[in-house]
Amino acid sequence: MSNATTNSETVHRVAFLDRESLAIPVLKILQADGTTFEQAVLPQIDEALAKRIHDACVFTRVLDERMLGAQRQGRISFYMTCTGEEAAIVGSVAALDDNDIILAQYREHAALRYRGFSTEQFMNQMFSNEKDLGKGRQMPIHYGCAALNYQTISSPLGTQIPQATGVGYSLKLKGQRNVAVCYFGEGAASEGDFHAGLNMAAVLKSPVIFFCRNNGYAISTPTEEQFAGNGIASRGVGYGMHTIRVDGNDMLAVLAATQQARAYAVENNAPVLIEAMTYRLGAHSSSDDPSGYRSKEEEAKWREHDPVKRFKLWLINKGWMTEAEDVALYEKYREEVLAAVKVAEKVPAPLLEEIIEDVYDKPTPLLQKQLDALKEHVKKYPQSYPKTSGRL
């Protein structure tokens, strides 16, 4: 008999299960005023870690503010903010080891900042210049950094989920005490890759933390139009893996859940699913207008649960920060980001020759033929391309 059969209770009359039969609690530690719930068990956190978390949050808020403005000015082509979801992202990455491998969706730049991605590196990627680690081949905010164990982002939804299962399994085979961490939204959980990836991870016992940011909308589609089940957490239970649902705007709850999820995944070589209930305060992207599908009243309600403000108040209550220090940090990063924008936008584009590098050890004849055709096209329409010879 299978485990599903041997572990089941026997009944003798028809009794269906429904979504209400599976009650999934939400872990909450930090209240809106910066105090903790009376019975709450805090995560492992000291002053240094708390300030590092706050620093990453403030930088990300400023980056979002400045670069969305830069996109509106036509200086970059596209942008996506992390605003409102910082606790879900920074709180989870802060629980990891630096050798844990991150497979992100496209709203996790706060995790990359926490790992040490510099302001200059952010700018070079968004301006697709010759200093960009991706050599200008990606849209803005589609980062990747091998040195920080942050795999390159792909726009299509869900592709990173089965890849994370494979990455975690490779770590297991190598005997490394590390995990793969896979971020995605609840909209991506509607993709087939989600189901294939989770089932494979559970069966193969791959050490992966699947981290779902349930922010209420898949672009403009609300959750009630995406699925009828009990969120995403119920699916983890269905696939036979350890699962927890947390308040995604509660930095301490996310940190605690991820610390314990990582410990379990490492010790048992097994996956864990975390569903963080949060909210995207900004638009889906610079191409989106959220006023067409949600109300200002709804947004205002969620602003009362601002994760960055809540965590700042906790820091002040602990005596680890003052309001003046917080204000100064915002001003510091506003000046730093603006200065970096002015430098990065003047850096030349990558060399045209580099466009076919890093695919094969030696470019194939077909790739070379395509490059030659591109050169001819640029030569024919020089007014449409940068005047710097040999560059895109």
C-alpha cells in the first residue's frame, strides 16, 4: 500500500473535504506599531543583522523611487518595483547562507542588494552598458550575479521553479549543506512548471525553499479569479512537503519561518513551501496602471501595514535606531542613486561582437552569419544606432 493509503483514517460514510477543512494559520510576530505579540517567539536576530536588513529595505525603496522616475523620463526602458513586499524578500534572504543559491522571479532585487550587489552594478544592468554583467542582453531589472549565487532572471513565469528543484538536487548530490531558494508570485503558481517542480522536489527530496509572494494580483487578475483553493500553502501540503503561511509584511515572521525552513531542508534534504501574504503597493510594472483593477481605498488599507515602516518602528523600540538616522539613510541613498544614474547612462554600450559570445565555446556558423547580417543592418541605418563604432 502507498503512504497515502496507510496513513489515512478509515471512515464508513461519505464525508467530503473542502477548502474549509484545511485550516492554515498565518504566522505573525510583529504588530503594526513595532511591538511584538505577547506570545510570539522571535527569530535569531541581533542589532547588526537588523540594521543590515533595514539598510537593504531603505536602499530598495529609494532605488524604486528613483528608477521608476528615470523610466518615466525615458532614461531606461522598463522598471518593476519591490515596494510593499520588502519584508517577504529581505526577511527571507537574511535567513540564508551566502552559498545558498537564489532563483528569483523579477521583483527580488532587494535580495540581491542584501547579498552585496553595488549601486553601480544595479545602474549598469538597467542601462545595459558595457559594464553590465549580462553584457546588455537583458531588460532592466533582469539581474544575475554568479559571484553572489543569484541566477539570471527569466521573464517567462515559472521557469525557475523546476530549475530550482534541479539546483537543490545537485547540492544534495554534492553533499553541500546548502539549499536552493526559489521566489515566485501566486500568479506563477498557476503555471504547469509550478506543479511539476514541486512534485519533483517532494519525490526526489530536493533541498529547496519554495517562497511564494502572494501579493493578491497576477498583474491585474485578483486571487479569487486565479484559483478556488485555499491559497498556495494548501498545495504544498498536497505535494507532501513541510509548509507554512506567514504575514509577508512582518519582517520577523518571515525571518523566523525561513530560518527554520532552511534548517529543516538542510537536515532532511527535503523541500519546504512558504507562502507570504503580502501586497504590491506599486504597479505591476512601469507598463501597468493599477487604478484599472483596484481601488485607492484598498491600497490605503495596505499602506497601514507597510513592512518597512513596521520594522523601522521595531528597531526604534529596541533602541537600535533613531528616526533621524532613518531619515539620513534615505537622503544618503537618494544622492548615491542619482549620482550613479548620471554616470551609468554615459557609459558606452557593449561591443557588437560580444552579442554572440558566451553561448558556445566557439560561435557557430549560423550565429556568425546572423552577426554579419546585423552589422550590415546597422551600417545601412546608422542614424538609428549609437555613433560609437562597433557598438550596439
